[in-house]
Amino acid sequence: MLCTGSENIASELSTLFRRVQNSNFDYEHYRALSWLVVKEASDVDIWNAVFDLIITVCRTTPPTSVPISFDGTPITSSSASQQGGEQTQKLVEARIFEEIRECTFQDVDGFFSKYFAGKPWTKRTKEVYSAVRERHVDGRWTDFPQTPVQNDVCKWWFDFQAEFLSSERGFYYTSTARDFVGCEAKRQIDLFVKPNNEMLSKVVHGWKDVKVIGELKESNKDKKATLLQIGRYVRDMFSCQPTRRYVHAFTLCGNEMRSWIFDRSGLYSSTAFDIHKEPERFIRTIAAYVMMSDEELGLDTFIQRDDGDQFITVVEDTTVKERRLQLDPIPIAHQRAIVCRGTSCFRARTPSSEDLRYVVKFSWVSDKRRPEADLLRLARKRGVEGVGKLFGHHRITSIADMRGGLTFGRPYTFRNSTLSPASSFSQSQSLLSQSFA
């Protein structure tokens, strides 16, 4: 009998059946399997979808006790259950808060050095500051709005960009709710960076093109609300860029700025600083966001892109030879949450074939669990029928690697540890992950 983790298949299928009987399920989890059944797909494809469903659903049942740490631990709620018309601000923010409330870190030591210093573009950020420093007089930016109202700050930002940053690889934009496409709920974003590319519209924006998110507030009265607002945007970014490793974000509340990184294990920030008291840090930070490479922005540089097509190179498990697979551009499954495994699956084929016979799965997995590839090898060795065959496996990175060089203190304690409205949320769990494969 084939087992997944500590349970056997029959037991976990029984769990799925009970959930369906009790209407305690999210159809989005079952969509890929339902589609294959309707299309009368092969038994192998259907069983592959069943195993993915077990991993997605049965592995998200919360244990009786859930310890928390930044480097690979479960939490008990995920915003992935809020989709389509359910994505009202309060509902989504309540779920996001459950994801991040015990894995948020502020004032992380080494943040600025890791992300903003010693880069190929560091000298250019210093040159930009040198060119504008004369506008900082008597401890204050002379042309920055005295009262930091959003529209006035945006005007300053775009005037600054036009004068000093117009030729960089990234470009700052603002939007209205009508400007954004590619997400299920309307969003209006104060500032964001996308490629400075003539081929991209400067009026209509897609989440797949967004590289950095910024939020402007006139004051710093409600830090939690600001963070949850940023969280909604990051959730949409991860939904439309499911293989992304992490996301840069920043907040400017009054005169106080803070930089953030969101990854699949939570979020962490630099120290906050006053833009008038630390003028060089302010200018170098906003310049850096439009100069960063795709690797520095956290994009999925492990997928090769060629004339609109997407490819991966993997070592075939049985022959130990490198093989290239072409990915179908639309994932057949992905998670809509921040703190989770970030599982996404794509149909794939060899470049010389039209037969989409492979499924490529990207996922953050815990180092504490036996790798799925080992289980598939064991199934192959024992001749188990009806199980997906392992073509190849590759470890891309880990949370520990990505957070290397940083020193974390205790998680940030939110003043109010609950967030309503009073709603009946079905409980789910997302694993804070360690290795990406």
C-alpha cells in the first residue's frame, strides 16, 4: 500500500470524501481533478491529480499544537480560501493577518547591507543622491510636501523620477482600481514598479509585471492596517507570479519609511527611518528599486524565457542526462496566499513534441519531511501502478539561503491579535517552507 507521509492513500481518500459529504471543501482545490475527469483523461493523469489534491488538502489540516518559527513551521490559516467574489477587503485581510501575525519581523539587522549595498548599481544610487543633495537644507527636503498628502507625494515622486531615474530598467507608476488587470478583485495602488519597457502599457497594468509595491500614508497611526493593505497586494502578486521567490515592498507613512521583504515563510523589514533625517538612505532606497536585477527583485530566474516561451532544464532521474521541458504558460494549479508552500503546477512537453505529457511542480517544502521525489522513486522501485512517474527533481533554493546574512529577533507583537469580521472560516494550514524545488 502506498503511503503519503504518515497516512495511507485509502485513509486520506476517506478524509476527502467526508469533507465533500459535509460541504467542508474549497472547489478551487478540486478544479484540476474535476477538469481531468470531465475530459476523460488517462488514469495516470487523474491519479496524479488525486495525489496533488491529497497533498494540498489533507496536508492542510491543522495539528492540535502549532509551534511557530521563521524557518519552517506551520500556521493555522491561509488567505487561499478567499477567491473571486469573496475577496472583500475585510475578509482577505482577516485571513492574511492569520498568516502573518506570528511570522512578522521588524528591524532585521543586516537588511540594508543585504539588499541595498555592494550591488552593481550602488555607485549609481550614490550619484543620484549627490545630484539632488543640494535640495536638502537645514535638515529637510525643501521640495518635499510639508504635509505628505498622497497626491502631493506622488507628484514629487514622479517629478524626481523624470529628472533622475527615467532611463533605469524599472519605472514607478500609480494606479486607479480600473487600471489593473489579471486579479479577481479590484486594487488601487499608490506606487509600484514595473519594467521600463515601451512594449508595456503605461495606462493598463497587469500583476504579472509588478516588481515592487509601495504604500503612502499621511501619518503612521495604524501600522497594522497599512501592513495588511500591502499584504493584499503581495498576495495578488504571488497569485499572478506563483514561482516568484520573494517580493520587495515599502511603506512611507508621513516622514517615516520602511522597506519590507515578503516570502513564503512570512515578512521582515529594515529599521524605520525619517526621510529628512536620513536623506541619503531615502534617495538611495527609492533609486535602488528601479535599478535591481530580476534576481535581486526575487523573480524566478530558474525558468528560461525565449521569445515568449518558458523552459526548464532538469536532470532526468533514470538517465542522469540534462533534459529541457517547455512549460504551458498557464498553470493548472497554484495557491492564492502568501505564507504557504506556494505550490504551482504546469503542464509541459519536450520542445520537439506537442504532447503535454509531463507536469512540472514547483513547491516550497519542509526540510523536516521526506522529499516527494523519494516517495515517487520508492513507488517506481516497488512497481506501484497508477502513480505518477518521477521524471526529474531539482532543489532551487531555500528560505535559509535567501535570508542568509540577516539577524532576526523575536516576531513582532501586534497590539490587537485578532481581526474580524465575525465569519465562519474553514480552517486550513500552510506550511512555512524551507526548500524550493
